[in-house]
Amino acid sequence: MNSIYEWLYEHYAEPRLSNAQFSSVYHIQCQEWQAVAENLSRHDRLLSFDLMDTLRHDWGALAFACGVQAGLALAADLKP
């Protein structure tokens, strides 16, 4: 992935997404995951939190990059 997309995601999209109001389904899933994680050992709990953060960051950056590319492609097709 182009590093500019990752930079844009980290400095523009991710802060806005982390402060956004998420759907109730997402909120419930997060609560359930955290409840399950509480039953793990400290080491496994840290690993699971790191894994979730990594997945959220990597997939978020990739989705953002795909959205930017799709938007650019659509804008290129527009005739003035």
C-alpha cells in the first residue's frame, strides 16, 4: 500500500473514526469481546488487544486507501 494512504488514514480518518458513535451492534460486540478477554491470562489478554488493534488499523487503512482510489477513479470519469 502506498505510504501516503497510510499517513492520511492515521492522521485524518482514524482519529475521526475512533471518536465517532458506532452502531449498537458494534458496541455490543466490543463489550462481549472485552468480557471474554477478562477471563484470559494477562499475557493472552495483551496479545488479544494488540491483535484487535492491529486488525482495526490494517483493515481500516486498507479500506480507506480503496475508498480514496475509488473516489479518484470516479472523479476522473466526470466530465466538466
